[in-house]
Amino acid sequence: MKRLLLLGGVTEALAIARTLGPQHIYSLAGVGRVPTDLTCQVRVGGYGGAEGLAQFIRDERIDLLLDATHPYAARISQNAATAARLSGIACWALRRPAWQPQPGDDWREVSDWAELIQALKPFRRPLFTLGREPLQHLEEIPPDQFWTLRALDVYPGNERCEVIGARGPFLIEDERVLFERRQIDVLISKNSGSTATEPKLEVARERGVPVLVLKRPVLPGVEREFLSLEETLDALAACAQ
């Protein structure tokens, strides 16, 4: 392995980046904090689609592309697979396994925002953990609902929505307090598979709170797919020998 382009997005990507030397590039979309303590190069921003990414790969003489973006970043993953093919290099991907419902869970899968809003109608105090997307719909909140929205950073809400800025990992004790104080009666979540945010599901199970789970998108096939950080690091180490 001569030069790696790592597309970040999940927690594991930063752990990978911390193992990389100065010839490698850690690429971030620009959402959230940018690490400043890495040995590798850090790039922030988009590429202009698959063609732009392919050109960057050629210009920078990248030998391997590793997609470690969020499981719901389907467009970025598709662009990565296409760009690797256009530029003639391999694309690997770190893809965390999805959470699986446990005994006592009441999970209800929804495909999109319209289906989610329909499923929300019987509830009054939802907790959204979808990132920033609900911010686009604050004016649509029914009069009988009050939303609690948790995102990476604080954003303006309104009289029927409070936005909490918080970053995982989250402790189960804190999640219990959040559910109790705000009388949460339904949780809305992506199925990210992250251990850092899993405690909210445990609390929902304890309290008998239903979970509306946004369906995972279908991601493109790649040359190698890894299910854990350890698998990925082992493969990179073997590639470097």
C-alpha cells in the first residue's frame, strides 16, 4: 500500500486515521469537528461527485480507497465505488453490522420521512436521533406534539421543539434521565450499529417505548468489506507489508 484515501464519517474512521502516516489522506465531508492531532493529511469538503473524486484519486496518485462513512451516507458510498472503478483502484469499505431487535423491543421500520410522520401520529413526546434532518420540518410539528431533537451541535428550535447538542458515547444512566425528564414516548433512530449510541435502545426497551427505525439504504458492492475496526486494521497492516 503506497497511498490510502480514507473517507471518514463513523467513529472507527478516526481510529484508522490515527494509525496512518503523512503520505495518507483522511477525508471528511465537513460536518462536525475536524481533528488536528493526526499525522496523516486531513482534507475537508466534497469532490463534486464520482467524477471529481476519481480525478482527485488520479491527481493524488491514490492506490487504495477505504470507505468508512456512515451506513446512511449512501450517495457518498456510491460515489466512492464508482470513482474507484473509474480510476482503476480497489475500494474497500468498513460497514458496521446493523443493530438487531432484542426480546422486549418494539421496533417499527420506516422507509422515509413521509412514512415516519404517519407512524408518529399516535405519539406526543418523540426523541429524534436522526441528525439534522428534522430541522427542515420544524414548522410541520403538530400542535399536540413536542419534539426533542438530539444532534451533534445545538441548532435553533422553536416553541414545540428543543434541540440538544451532544456527542456520543452516551451512558445508559444519562439516557434514562433524558427519557424520564422529557417523558419520551417514542424514539426515532437510524440503525447505525454504533455501540456509542446503543444505550438509547436499551432505555427504550426498559421503558417499553417504541422505536421508529429508519431503514438502512442499500450500499454498493466493493472489493473487500469489513464488519469491524479490528478487521480493517488487520487488512491494512497486511497490505502494508
